[in-house]
Amino acid sequence: LRGIVALAMCLSGMLLWQSCEGEDRYNHEYPCNFRFYISYHPTSILARALTNPGTYVNVRAGQERGVNVIYAYSNKGGERDTTKMVTEMENHRLTYNYMGANGVLIIGCSSTMDGLRAYDGQCPNCLKERGGVNYPLAWSDNGLTVTCSKCGRKYGLDTGAPQDAPAKSLRLIEYFPFIYGDYLQVSNGK
């Protein structure tokens, strides 16, 4: 029993040390807790984006006639998709109220080796400098970047880094995406 306690303390110490070692790249200021069942909607553009490098989807939630829906807009050719949440779980047990700063996420698969990425759909610099949450990002450079309509800053989707911006510009607000079994979860971190 003492060995198990010692191992647990050691692991706790290592985790604490790792969390202090570097800055957490995942945002905790704007609540994010989005779940999408890939197995229920395998042909949706969101499901396809998760396995196609360089493909990203602008995602927001809404309701139509009392049914939860996911609206998605692809960076590849402007394809749009409305996916109705048809199961008990999707419609009555999950909420879609926590999707970052203003309810829009950009989710996709990096064309680099980093894999899945999830960003807030709002300009991080305008959020910090101007307050409020009405600073949407739009596809630019054939969907390889997003640009803020207010300040004009441009961000690369593979890294979230600002491009052609002032030196002290912030990176895109990033959330933690992972696939667990048959669903995608995007949250504030591990």
C-alpha cells in the first residue's frame, strides 16, 4: 500500500512540475465544452474535416423547431452543412452553450504533424484590446488562414500564429480537441 501511495505522490509531483514548466496552450478564460458524435453523423463536413489534413470547419450551434443543430462552414470551397442532432443524448442531455467566447469554434485537422486543432472563432487581439465578443474570423488565403474583419490580423490555422501582424500579436485562442471512441470532444484542456 505504501508503494502505491508513493507512486501516486510521485506522479502528482510530475504532473504539477509539467504544468508549471511551460504555458498551457489551451484557453481557460472562455468556457468550452462541445461534443459531436461522429458515428451518428459520419457524412457531415465536421466529421470529414477531422481526418483530412488542411481542412477546417467553422462550427456553431443553434435550434430549429426545438431540435439542436450544428451549422458548419468549410474552409474548402465554402461548403455548408446543417446537421440535426437526432438522438436523446444530443438533444436533451448535451448543451451547446459553452463554445468559447461567442459560440463559434474552428475545428479541423492540421496539415502538419500536430493533428487535430480547435480554435475560438473570435480574434484574440480584438477580444483583449477592445472588449466584447463581436470580432469574427473569416476564411482567407483559400482557407489556409483566417482574418479578423475588425483589425485585419491574419492567423495561420496549422499553428494558430499571427501572420503579417504587429510583433506583440496574440495567437488564436486554442481549445483541447480529442476523439474518444465515437465522439469528438472540444474542451478547455486536459
